[in-house]
Amino acid sequence: MSLDLAVIGIVFALILLIIFFSAVVLYLSFRIKETFRKETRKGFTIVKIGFLIGILFLAGGIFYFFAGTLTPAPNSNPYLSLTLSYPSSVAFATVCRVNFTVLNPTPVTAHNATIQAGVFFGDFLIKSSTHEVIGNIIEVGDVPSGTTIVSLELSTPANPGTVTDTVTLLFQEMTAPVTQPITVSITGGTNPTPSPSSSPTPLPSSTPTSDPVLSLTVSYPSSVAMNTNITMSFTIRNLASTTAHGVTIEAETLFSSFAIVSSTREVVGTVVNVGDVPPGTTIISLTLLSPSKPETVTDMVNLLFQEMTAPVTQQVVIAVRGGQ
């Protein structure tokens, strides 16, 4: 583990200060002793004792100040998660709404956050937005602790097709960008109006198709000490009115680096078996044991389910530091 030169400099400066202060105290003590050596009156004795007590209080105050100043601040860099809410299928030449939910679970503010897309805003034209949009970039700005929602009203393309893109959340303090895929199918619009000359045949009533739409948010500390327990939470939101079936959360290397201590759902290898997810919010919590050596663990977590058109992904980056 490399030594921090700044810390070494502070330690040497503090040692020199202690030596200088001790020399001053010894000098003053001998001077006082010589000055009042022949004085035997009670008043002079009280003055000497009071002066020495004052020196001790001054020394204690100085060391208390430096102890408070040199105490390292805890690692409090913000980390953000991104959740997208959008219809999986829309009619062409209509209007739809897309919401970006940015979650900051830390007590500190993330600065200069932006949401960037590749081709999505070239196909879906922006009609209105709660935040400024420049080209394919949404200027979110500073993100305080809690939840920030960016809402856009979009015009769908004029032709049927499928638009697939990756949305990226960036901010000043990030260690890695946060990404989410987005896939929207554009259908051929409404059915044509029947000819007036023919009597329309009543169609049997049917329930409109409402495939489940899931989002995933991963909450975890961005920096941990080695050989310690941490809590990682997976928050799954089903934005539709139907249940998603056969839901799993899969990682590649995360669970081989962080050993699983306990989990609210069954874990087999690198797969967390969530099962069916009804409409609403489902939270899975895991207690993990960090690695026994310093390293940075980076992995992509995938949320899979039976009715999905594309997997929902979240990147996880955790720095494992040495010592306490």
C-alpha cells in the first residue's frame, strides 16, 4: 500500500511543533523557577502553580485542535442510480412520456449530472422537458440526497419500427458511468375506420395487452474496508398492471469477489432467484463479505424476466481499501 506523502508531511510538521512547544514550556518553567526561587510567600507560590496549570491547559487545547483538524473525513463521495420508466410499445406519430428517476442514497450532493443518449432523441422528438435538453444531453445539474425525477414528453417516429439505445448517467464525482438500455417498439397506429356501406360486426371485448415493465436500482457503498460485511439492496419496480414471471438477478464476478453471508431470496451461484414480481416495488437485500485484499470490483448486474424485450442492467463498482 503506497504511502501518502501529504500525511507524512503533516506528521513531520506536528512532531516539529511538539518539539518547539516543549522547548518553550521548559524554558518558561526554568525562568519562573529562577525568578521565584528565593520567594517563599504564599502569593508567589499560587502564581507559579497557576501559570503551570495555564500552560497545561494551553498545551491540551493545541493538541485537541490538531487532533480535530487532522482526523480524516469519512469517504462520502456520492453514488447515483438511474431508473427509466417508459412504454415498451407506442403507436407512430403520437405522444408518449419517458421518466428518468435518479436516486442519490448518500448524504452528499452529486454535481453536474447529465443524462446522455445515443440515437433515442434523434427518433423521438422532444416536445417538453422538466430540465434543459441540448442535443442528446439532458442537463440535470446538481443532485442532492434523495430522488430526482426528469420527465420528458416525446413525439414518436412517423414510421413503425423498434428504437434501441443505451442511456448514460454521468456526474462529476463518479467512478464509472451508470447505464440503462431502452427499447421501444413503434406500431402501425390505430385500426382504420370501417366503410359506411357495411355494417360493422361487434368485436368481443378483450383486455388490452399490458406486458410488465421492470426497472432495477442497486444500492451499495462505493468504498468498503476489506474483510467487512456490507449490505446491497436490489429494488425492482413493476410499472405495469401485470405480474412479471421468472425474474432473476444475475451477476458475472460480483458474487465470486464478495461472498454471500445472507440473502432474502435464494442465491444459486451467481443468480438470485426472485420469482414472480407483481405490480409495485420488490426489494431484495443481501449481506456480503468484502474481499480479503484491496481491489476494485466492477461488474454488470442483469435483471431478467420471462416477458422482457431486453434485459435491464446496472453497473456495480466497489473499491475495496486496505485496513480500517
